[in-house]
Amino acid sequence: MVPVGEVEVHASRAAGAGAASADTHAVDKDGSIKHCAVSQISFAPLGTELNKYSAEVTQSTDRGGEQAMLMASGSSVDKLGRNLFKVHLLDLANTIDSGMASANLIRLQYNTIGISDAMTMGGQGRREIIADSIEVASVGQSHTTGLMSFRHLVPNRKPTLIVYGCTIQPSAHTIDAPGLDRKAGGRCQRLDILHHSYPGPGSWGGMYAAKSMSVCIEILSFGLPISSSAPATSQANKILELDMGSRDVLTHEAFSNAITMMHAFRGSTNPVLHLIAIVKAAEIYITVDDCAPAHRRPHSLANMKPSGKHMMIDLNALSSLPALLKYFLDNLNLLNGDVMSITGKILADNLRDVEAIRMGKSQGDLAPLNAPLKSTGHLTLMRGNLCTGSTISELMGKEGSYVEGPAICFNEEHLVMEAIKERRLKDGHVIIQYAGPGGMPSVSELLGPKVPIMGARLGKTAALISDGRLSAASYFFCTGHVVPEAIDGGPMALVEDGNKITIDSKVREVNLHVDQQTLTK
């Protein structure tokens, strides 16, 4: 929150490129900006000497989310600051360290690179080194167990407990304003929103990648109870004495439970990638067909953002994830209660004394099984001659069931945003090629183009197709994770501007309408 009084918003410029322009805004008691002289606000152009790289985040009007985080952590728009999402994690780590010290345990606390999708979205951030550095430290130094580490411990069968950083409080603003500075609003309103977007630490409250995985991790029993929707209140059990390693918990049935809840919560497509990677390390056979069988899973029982109205913190106010799990166990046996947990007990025993959540017509957050919020699942696995392996679509019910149009091809996501700014993007399909694991190592999440496409009012006439990774923030027809990807010689590499493409979710097909000779190149 910004303090009451005066707040300065500076625009940094290189020496010799012109004096820095500053604008002073009066801030009301509720934190809103009372007046703003927009003519005095000056943003240095991208590529200016000295701020060549930081300006991509601090001064581009396309990076409002990142600027909001920097402002919330105490920085003016021209300064790089701490990542607010993670600002509380050091205190959490120190608390854990103190507890281990009081138990006379030898422990080692070490850091790794902190990269947030919220800061790297639309850029070229890389994340593999994070997991690699933790694995080197943990395995190389023969740690007995680990806190806040997961995938790297799976192959080594070590006891693992994830202390999730929990959920951010929702901000005061309720409008959804993609491309605000180019639409109805203006710079003053934009700055006001940036100042109030992040009231505190924690991960995004909607069912995006982090929250979707936190639900899966809690269901897999590696997370502290209730941690996916609120700060954890339970004490870790004596998992070392039980010698409960990751392989004892990660079973086919446990992953099936996680997939079931991911569908019920309308989770992101990202857990599909993560869960498949984890089961591979655990030597369990689960495929993409197991993760996205929309016709065999409970459909949209939780009214969660980004497709719904509520945040995960609202679930905690209503009850908790364990209470919802108990409801699933007691109704139609949607979960397997015999799976082992990190506590040494099976899931059913862990939930024995938990009161199941009560469903009713008055509940806006949760829907009963016989009256789901949506009659079909949101994660839809599709195939066709453009994606002979598969593609995963996140259908929220707003995009319809069929779309067709000419292809508009891009090899990098930032080129899509440039085309929108220059008003070159028209009705049709936006194809982003070479954005998968092979074509773009670390698989950047393609949130960047989605919001500008909506801001350009192309949401009803365009569709996004990519072999890259898609965020949960889908407002129109989007399908990603196309296999085989373009870099591997898949049909995605054959698409050219103007080629007709159809997406039909009813028959679950994405097809490129060219002659057979072209397809067999």
C-alpha cells in the first residue's frame, strides 16, 4: 500500500539522455491517487543507454504487473526491488531453522536464485538452474531430508515436506483492465492500480500454476494441511522416525487423487506438465491422457479465478481443503482414501476427524456434485493433423466450442505484442511456433500475448495456438503444449500465414487445412 501523503513516481533516464522527469501525486487516506499531472510523466524509451535491460521491466507499459510488484516492495518505478511474493519466505525459513536448532538438529540453510513468473512473463527468464542448484546442494552434501524441495528429492527417496508460502490477500481493485493505457483508462488510473495491486506477500490467489500445484502437493500429502488456501497451522509429523520417503507416498493412486482435485478446482494446464515430470522421476506410468480426461472427472465444483469469482483464500474462510477432501471421500468415492501419506497414515485416517464441508444452493464458492458450475471439464485434450500427439486446451466456457480462421504466425511471443501495438494483428489464429521445451528451453509461459489480444478486442475473433506453455489466465480460445513441437519437425513448423485452421472442442480436434503433400513434407 502507498502511504498517505505524497508519493513520487520517477522515470529513470541515462546520463546525457535528458533529465529525469518526476511527477508528484497526492494520495488519499484510502491509498488512492487524488490527482496526477500525466503530462509530466516521462518513460524512457527501451534501449536507452545504461537502463537498456532494466527498462524492459521498469518502464514498458506492457509490464504493469512487474511494476506493481516493485512499487509494492517499496521501489519507485525506476528502481529494481525485492520480489514481494517471496519477501516473507526468509522469515519463514528462519522460523523453521530455529525450530530445528531447538531440536538439536544439524541443518544447513542455503539460498538459490529467486525467479518469479510474474517478473519474467513475456521475457526470457530461465528456471532450470533453480532446481539444479538445490539438487546439487541436497544430494551432494548427503542431506537426510529437505524442506521446500520436491522434484529433485523424488529420485533419491528422501523424506520431504513442502512449506508452501501461502496466498496473497486480494487487492481492492475489482476491474479487469488489459491494455488499460491504450483503452478507456489513462496513466493516472493505471498508476493507481499498480500502487494497489499487491497488498502483501504470497502467491497469486487464483488457480494459476502455483496455486494449482499447491493443491496437488497438499493432496499428495507433501504440503502442510490447509497451506494451499491459508497459512499452515499444523505441526510437521515425525517423518524421519517413520522413514517415509517420497516413493512411499508417490503412487499412481495418489496422483489420480491430485488430478481429480485439479479438475474440480479448474486448475491450470501447468500441473499436467509438472505431474508428468514428477511421475517420470518416481517411475510411475501416467500419461497426458490420464491428466486431462475431462469427460471422466468432476466438473468445475470450485468457483475460483481466473475463470470464476473467488480466490483460494475465500475457500479458507468457508472451510479448508481438508474439509473438501473429506467431502470427496464421503460422496461417490471420488478420491482413494487408502493412499499413504507423509504422516505414516492413509489419507482416510488423516481426514477421519475433519468435518466435511456442507454443500448448498446458497454457497457461491463451491457447487455440489449433482449441480456443477460447468457441465463439462475445463481441461480438454485435443488432437488432429496439427497436433498428432496432443494439445491441451483450457476451456472456461466463454470461448465457445468452434473457431476457424487464417493463421498469423510468430516465432517469438514479443512479436505478437509488437504486432498488436502497430495494429497489424487482425482476426484469425495467432500461432506461436518454436516455444516448447526444445524450441525455447525453460518453456516461457505465454501470458504476455493473451492480455493484449483481449485489450485489442480480438478475444472473440482470434485463437492462440502454440507448442509452448500457457498460463491459466485464458479469456478466449487458447490451446498449448502442442506435440510434436515445431523444433522436432511437427506440423506446427509447416504453418504459414493465411493457412486455414479449425478448432473444434466438441470432437476435440485442431486441424490445419492444407493439402496432404504439404503435411508430409
